[in-house]
Amino acid sequence: NAGVTQTPKFRILKIGQSMTLQCTQDMNHNYMYWYRQDPGMGLKLIYYSVGAGITDKGEVPNGYNVSRSTTEDFPLRLELAAPSQTSVYFCASSTRTGNNEQFFGPGTRLTVL
Amino acid sequence: ILNVEQSPQSLHVQEGDSTNFTCSFPSSNFYALHWYRWETAKSPEALFVMTLNGDEKKKGRISATLNTKEGYSYLYIKGSQPEDSATYLCAFIIGTNAGKSTFGDGTTLTVKP
């Protein structure tokens, strides 16, 4: 199993550009999450999904969109990138929330200039 | 926004010292508390998933306790080793919406040989 994979690993965007961060898991997990990690801070939940076709906002959803058309994939879309979105983005998945640990991808480091 | 606090923010100890950190979380609507270990340039990895008041978990030299009534969890490391150097994160899972994880900002441990 590859676990949770994320692409790209690094990306530099200009202000106003858009991009999609890809996340795929091969563990047949129902729950998937997107987090951002800012320097010196913990992980902030952006969006999460409890299954294909179902998504919900986390703590910091503004400026992002998600979709979940399959169990495996959970892409995160940035529209009109802003410097405040410079961060490291982690995708995670779990079999069932709460009682089960989350498995994290390797992260995507995004810089918006 | 849920308040999940970890203390201390950072800790420097000598090899062989025992240490402990605290995670404080809301005492109402508790569902689960996770501990993760996060090494530099890697992704967070789960240490413990704790769900019951009074839970005690152990993995090698690392152990954790949980008090849901007063809203805190302790993580203990006995006989710290340089390879224990990492950031330790706790995540609170609320019972009213088990899809939402709220992470603390972490405690960064540095163990000097």
C-alpha cells in the first residue's frame, strides 16, 4: 500500500493564480481531511469528508474548495491564491473518525508570491 | 472554535531524563483524544487514540493518560533518547461532530545526547 499520497510536493504560485492539490489514498478509508500548517502552529482543519459525495467545512475553509467524487481522491482547490495561503498542506485519511487514527500524506509546501 | 492547548511549547532535556507534557481540551462533548508524533521533514504519525476517561496507554517508553472530566491528557516519556526529539501533537475530537479534529500547536521536544 502506498498509503496517502499528495502531489505536488512543492509549488510556487503568483497572487491570483489557482491550483489543485491532489490527495489519494489506497486504504479504502471513508474519512479524509485537509489541514494546513503554518510556522510555529499546529494543524488547522480546512475541509473534511466522511465519504464520496459528502464534504464539510473545517476551521479555516475560506479561499478553498473541495470535492469527493471517489473514495480514493480528495482534491483541494485554491482559487485566487493569496500570500496568506502560503503554508504546508497535509492530507489525511482514517477508517472511521474519532476512534481511529489518521494517516497523513507527505505534505505539499505552497508559497504564494 | 475549540480551545486545545498544549504546554510547554518547547522542552529541552538531556538524554536519560524523563519528561511529560500536557494537552488541555474542552471537558464537554468529548469523543476522543489522539496523540501524534511529528518528526522534522516527515508527516505526523499516531501514538495513541484515547476514548475513555481514565484511559492509560503505553508504547515502549512513552505513555499517556486521559482525564475527560477535567479536560486534560498527559504524555510521558521515560528515559528520553535523542531519537525522541520531535513535536508531539494532540487532537481533540468533539462528540457532536466526530469528523472535526482540533489540534493543539504541539510541544517540541529536543533531547540532547
